Amino acid sequence: MKHLLFLTVAIYLITSNSYAETGGEPFSVKGERIDITPPAGWKLAWMIGKPDGEYFAEYIKDGEDVLSWKSGLLLIRRAPYPSADIREQISKLKAKVADVGLIQLANQTREICKGQYVPTAQRVNTFGGLYFSVGGWYCGLVGPNIPYGEGAYVALIEGKDFIHLIQYSWRPQSEVEVKASPWAIEENTATAYLQSIISAVICDEDKNNCRNPYTR
């Protein structure tokens, strides 16, 4: 039962075919969402989803391409909670949806990366009244746009109406960067990403209290 439960939640949180495409252009959303200030010089480069439901938004450094970025990427995702039955099962296990979702994302990445997967510690905390489950990893697999692999810090945050995901990703561009830490990221960059994550707040577009709108 425990394995089946985790698998069910993982599929629910990870699959991306439950929303309609919007063409990749920024659009305004409705209701509760994560409000986070991206790094200086980064822009909203791609967005897809439903204004009143699940959506993805990606930020990259101005001048880079969303498919071949090098400096870093910030992904924001809003998704509906699993069904009441699944949430009840999670509660019986004395866990939270955010914890289960993060574990499954990490396990999926581990399966893809095989022996080249290096996890960070997974931690939970409450910041600004919001429950955060935060973890990360470095995957040493290489590809056309990832010559030295790719790493990520991921946070799942439990809101009132939605489960929210924040992900900062990085792609080392040299052996020097790979050796900067076990996760191939320099300390100051890692600190900046993690501080940005924990500074995130929940805002409500319907109440006009979001500092960083998707459209202006």
C-alpha cells in the first residue's frame, strides 16, 4: 500500500498532460499562487497551463534560450492537490503531500541518472506560515545542452488551494564548476537560490497583492 500510494501521488504531481496549452506566452492567472522574485537580469521566458488551474512558468537569464540556457533556470508550478482519499492515506502515514511529492521527484531523477545521481539533504520547515519540503540533486548525465550534467534545488509548498513547486536548476559549464561542490554548484549561487526559495510567499491574484505579476 505504501509503495502504491507514493507511486500514485508521483504520477499526479509529475505528469503534464492535465492542462491545455496556451502557446508559451505569459498570461495572468487567477487565485492563489507563489510570489517569488527571480534573480536580477532574469525574465519570464515561457509559460503554459490554465489561468484557473495548473500551470508552469520558467525564468531564465535575459538573452538566453529556454531550451539551451546555461546560467540557470527558475521553474514555478501550481497544481491541484490529489484527491481527498489520497490525502487521507498520506495523513495516515504521518506525511504531507509536499513530502511525498518531493520524494517521488527525487526517486524519478535517481532512476534516470543511475550511478551519477548525488542527492542533497531533504529538509522540511515552515516559513511565513507555509510548509516547505526542500531537497535537491545533481545528475551527472550529459547531453547536447548539458555538457557537464544538471543540478536542481526543489521545494514543494502547501497552499490552501494548490500545491506549489519552485525549482532552481543549474548546468555546469566546466570541470572547475563540477568540482565546486558535490552538487557542481558554487556556494554563493547555492545560497542565493535557497534564500530565494525560502523567501517565497503565497499571494492571490484576485486580491491584487502579488508583487511579481506574470503580465504587466
